[in-house]
Amino acid sequence: MAKVERFAFHVPSLEELAGVLQKGLKENFADAQVSVVDCPDLTQEPFKFPAKGICGKPRIADVGGVPYLIPLVQKDKVYDLNTVAKDIELPGAFILGAGAVSSRILGGNAELIPIVQTKSEKKPAVNGSYIAQINPADKGCLLEKYSSKYTDCEFGLLANLYASEGKPGKVIEVKANGRTGELNFVSCLRQTLEKHYGEKPVGMGGTFIIQKGKAKIHIMPPEFSTCPLNTDEDVNNWLKFFEMKAPLICQPVIVSKDPGFDLRVEHTHCFSHHGEGGHYHQDTSPDSVQYLGYFQPAELLFRIDRPQETHLVGRD
């Protein structure tokens, strides 16, 4: 059994959060509008998620960690989203986020974009996840629906997950156009929260669309590094970087400040309906970029199987 640690986030009202985020975004974007709205039906285009919303007992799980991938991989670190749902005391949870595939299932390494309605007593799991991997044919991006090849809900090494009952409800809608600052969209949201709430950690998750523009995205190579990756430079030389085009549907997990659990404080993976996806770094078209997102503050944090030996390499 993996060790599970639990922490209660500070949970501001949606109205308060909207005001805080709008102020912060305006320092980094030409135009930003944040409001409280009804969550759109996420089973519809462009999301096509297996759940209608991101509301109901919202929580964040940080599972495993980068130290299980680098400096050298620990392939025995394998997890299951259905088990995670039980670990976070929400069996049947709808889970979104960013993680790595189980190399035991895939036979190699790749980016996982988890989108799963986990199994409950009444229903089997519905896995709407995507995998982004390096295409062996042309070394480009190969994006596939997980369920087109596999029937499990496994993942490996690490994941940052936002979980809820998947219900409709009130959420924070964020619109931001024209990036004027250096921060990417997710970092801007997170640093705004950290600046405002300080020592009171706030967690947030949901989904956003890069509606216009292009973005810098990485995909891990299929082969794990055989020589130790000891610095960020080593990691970046190992990763494969791409410029991908909108629309990209992204799943961010954000924690304003680590309360001492060795967290990855922000992590975002994305997919599309045109065959591109992976790990989001930054838009590359600041003048034309348009973001539209729906977020919910989390009530609880669960830290699952925290690495005993840790480092801060490779957490961008």
C-alpha cells in the first residue's frame, strides 16, 4: 500500500477568487476577464469528457513524483486511477490532469493526459484519456485515445490529478487574450494565488482551451535515459520539444504553495482533435493567443507515495 498523506486547502469563495485572478492576469495579459458561471457541459465539443462538470468534492492528488523518473527511472512505480480514487476517499471520481503512462502496459515511455471517470460500485470506469508519444515513423507527435488500444486505468511514475464528482455547478471562467508578460497562463494563475494567499495554500484544477495561437509542448521519448539526468539542462536535452497549434484542450493542476509535501506545484498536459498534444510549457504566439478556462478550487490535497529521496530537477 502506498502511503497517503492528507491536507486541507484554504478554500476562498468563487467570487473572491475571480477578483484575485482577474487582477493578477491583467498584469500578464492585454485583456483578462474572470467571472463565476455555470460549468459548461463537458461531454460536448470540444471537450468530449466522460463527465458533465468539475464540481462536487473537489480535490487534488499528487502521486509519485519526478524523482521516480530522473536521474534514473524506477519502472516498478505503477499506479491505478481507480485505486487513486479510493485513496482520495472519492470512489467513482472524475479525474483530470497530467502524468506518465505505465511503461509496463505500453512497453515504453509517453505523456498521459488522464481523463477518467473511475469505477464505482454501480458502473465500470470510462477512460477518455489520451497518450502523446513520439511517432516512430517520423519522430513527430503521435496522439491516440488510450481506450483505442488499452482497457486499464494504469499510469506510471508520477501524476498530478484534479478529482471531483464530475457534476455540473458554479465554476470560475477565465478568459485571457494577448500575453504581455513572461509568465505562461498556468504560472500566472498560480503565482497570483501565491502572492495573494501567501502561507495559506490554495489548490485549483479544471480545464482550459488555447483557442488561438501556438504553444511550446514537450513529449518524453519512448526510451528512458540510461545515463543519469542530473540537471534541468540534461532533462531538456532528453525531452523532445514541438510547436503545436490551437485549439489545444489542457488539464492543469495548480497548488499556490507547497505546504511541505514535495509537490509539483503546477503541471499541465493537453490534447487536441487534430493529432497534437503533450506537456504544456508556454504559448509561442503571445500577440494572438486566446485562453478560455474553467476552474474550481480544491478542498483537499492527497499526497500519495511521496518519494523518500528527492530533488527539484525536471519540474517545469
